[in-house]
Amino acid sequence: MTRLYLVRHAEAEGNHLRIFHGQTDGKITERGKKQLELLRERMAGEPIDVIWSSPLSRAYDTAVAIRGARELPIHTDPGLMEINGGRWEGMHWKDLDGAYPEESKKWNVSAADVRLPGGESIGELRERVERTLGRIIRENVGKNIAVACHGTPIKIMMTLYSGLPLARMGEIAWYDNTAVSIVDFDGDMAPHVVLAGDSSHLGEWETITKQRWFRENTMD
């Protein structure tokens, strides 16, 4: 059996300020640093053999927390980076509806169909992340692999690992910062989701539940 730990990066400036930071290299916030401490504690007992990360610093810092006291190298691959937001990079989320109404609507309603202006499409992102993770998994059969990356790549891959077509990625939640997902691959390399977006280690240090957009969209 091969086990994959997919971990979203800790809270960064874009998450806190609600600014689109796809491939912008935003730094970890003070809340994010506390999240990394809690993640390190959570992952300390896991039998990690290999660690990979997006090269963006918010993901790499998260990989360092996953590594903890282990003497393991952290490998990076640009194929694990967040979506290239093009002209969305650096924009406040609240301004996207007015500036890019068509793309913004698709992102919120049918993200699988969207191409970000001057950036990547969801299909292109899926292709590079699926290719990158597939290679990492094939090169580490029988091992426990930890990968620190970003919200959209994780949402896409958890859609696919759950047996859903990409068109149904809206059924997969946006996972919180440092949330942990676990996927096992059997001898035929078929994925089996063990844990999806678990952030129970954060307690009061969650990010998403503290934000107004989340509360407004989850009220009964």
C-alpha cells in the first residue's frame, strides 16, 4: 500500500487579507505560524518516508512543519504550485465580481469550466497536478508520502480521488489551512480516501470559519 498525505499550506497573507494569491509568494501570517506548530505536533507520529512541496514559501514552510524532527529532505516541484491567476493575482476577492463577472461567476458556480484571465484554466491545472502527483506516487510505491501544496490543486485531486468527474468539484469543500487529507493506493494504484480535509488539530486557530464569506455561505 502507498499512502499520500495531502496538506494545505498554513494561513498566508492572501488568506488573511482575502487577496487572490495563486502563484504570488505570500508569506505565512502569525495565525499561520501557530497553525504550523499544531500541524507539526499532529504529524509527529505519522510514518512519513518522503516529503514533497510546492516551491512557494507558504507551502515549503508547511512542509518543514510536517518534517518536524525527521532527517528527511524536502523535494519541490513547480507542478504542485497553485493555479496561475493571471490578472487576478493581487486582486481583492470582493473586486472580482465587478472586474471579471463571467469568470468570477464560473469560479463560484462551475469552476471546472473556468479559465482565469491571463492565467491557467482548471483543466490545465488538473493536468499538471495530476501528472506531478502521479509521478511522485509511482516513484515511491509502498511508502508514506507527504505533499504540502495549495487549496485548488487539493480540491481538484480530492474530487478525482473520490471518484467524481471534475465537473462535480463543487461537491468537495474548500479545506482549511493545514487541513490533512489521506489517500491510500492499493496494488493496482486505485485511490481510496481515508480522510478528507481534517483540521481538527487547529481548534480555535482555524482560518476559514473565522471569515465572513464562509459564515454567510454556510448559514441555514
